[in-house]
Amino acid sequence: MPRKIVAGNWKMHNDLSETETLLKDLKKQVIPEDVTVMVAPSFTNLYKAFESTREHPIQVIAQNMHQSEKGAFTGEISASMLKSVGVKTVIIGHSERRAYFNETDDLLAEKVNAALESEIQVIFCIGEELNDRENGDQYEVIQNQLENGLFHVSEDSWEHIMIAYEPVWAIGTGETASPKQAQEMHQFIREAISKQYGKGVSKEVSILYGGSVKPANAKEIFAKKDVDGGLIGGASLKADAFIAIINAFE
Ligand code: 13P
């Protein structure tokens, strides 16, 4: 069975004191035992966040990393740096990284390799743009993103990989994929993984939905067969809303 996961991607929000306040509020809440909760603060707040959640099941994860082990890459962060502050999971291929920082499938494939080699788990993000969906190309786009960025990994690596399906048109727009649209794409993704790696892999991998998930729609989306949780942006910045989403599984 795939793990149920709710991950908050805090993007470029929250300075150190805001991060500490939000974590303090989250830690007051009881988290269902069968749900893995993750939060992705900015790099500058990772260590403090890790320290603050040491005795708590909330996992602190990173939003990005560089593909090289080390070197003259001003402004970048390596896998071993992440590990040294307690990070065990990284988001790779977020559509904002693809769109604003020109991260290509080839680069993302390298980042995936670098993370796995350092024993860091990967949340690999995929998602089509609005015009892809309007043209009916969404399945082809997703298939290509999987093939070019991820399907080179070994079967064994899948133990350390999660997928986040985030249709770009639904991110930060208030527009959500309908539960039916989410289920259709999640099923497609699971089948694509099954074709490439077999059912043994596909039935275990967690596939998260992301894109304007909020307390009002999380229940319906999480109830879908192939949706194993969510990658949450805006609504993860408010403790009450994030907790409500964490509790939205049936
Ligand atoms: P929103 O929940 O703000 O739409 O963001 C989704 C997202 O990009 C999470 O990675």
C-alpha cells in the first residue's frame, strides 16, 4: 500500500521567526499515525526546523538541491549539505523550478541521481500546463516528463521515490483539478510506472496531488483511489488549514 503523505511546500515564504511560529502551531496538533507529514521550509530555515521537530513526527524536507556533490556553484546547495542538517527528502522538478529556473528533464534526471546516490528520498513533480490540457496533450506531457526525468532509475530506487502530480494551471490559481481529473491522471501515472517497472512497484508508490488543495476540497480529492495525499502550497502556510488537510483522509 502506498504511504499517505501530506507535504507542505512553503516556497519562498516565512522568515526564521515565522517558520518557528508555524512549526510551533503545527506541533500542538495530533497527527494521525497513518499519515506522513512533511514540511519544506526555505534553505535558511531547514536546520532550525529540523531541530524544532526532532521529537515530533513532522519531517523537514528541502525544496530543491544542486546535482553536483560540491564545487564552484555560487548560491547552490548540495545533497550532503541537506543531509548534514537532517534532511532526508527533497522536492525535485517543481513546475516553478522548471519554468523560472529553466530546469530541464535532463537536469532533473541528474538531480534525481544525485539525491538517490546520497540516500535522499525524492518527491518528483510533474504536471501539464493549461494549453497542454486544452489541446488534449496532458497524458503525453506527463509520459514524457516521467520518461525523460525519472524512468532511468533502477527498480530498487522506487522505494525512495514519490510522485507529485501538480497541473501547472491549478497551482496558486485557486483552480483545482476536479477529483475526477486528478484520479484519471493519477491512474495514468500509476499505469505508466507499472508498464515500465511492473505492478510490484506501481502499487507501492505514493502519488500526491498538488494545486490549490484546501480544507474544502482535500477530502474529495484524497478519497480517490490513486490519490495518496497532497503537496500543498498556500494552504500549508496556515496551521489550521494544513492540519485540516492532514486530517482529510477518510
Ligand atoms: P498551491 O497549493 O498554492 O496551489 O501550490 C501547490 C504547489 O505548488 C505545491 O508544491
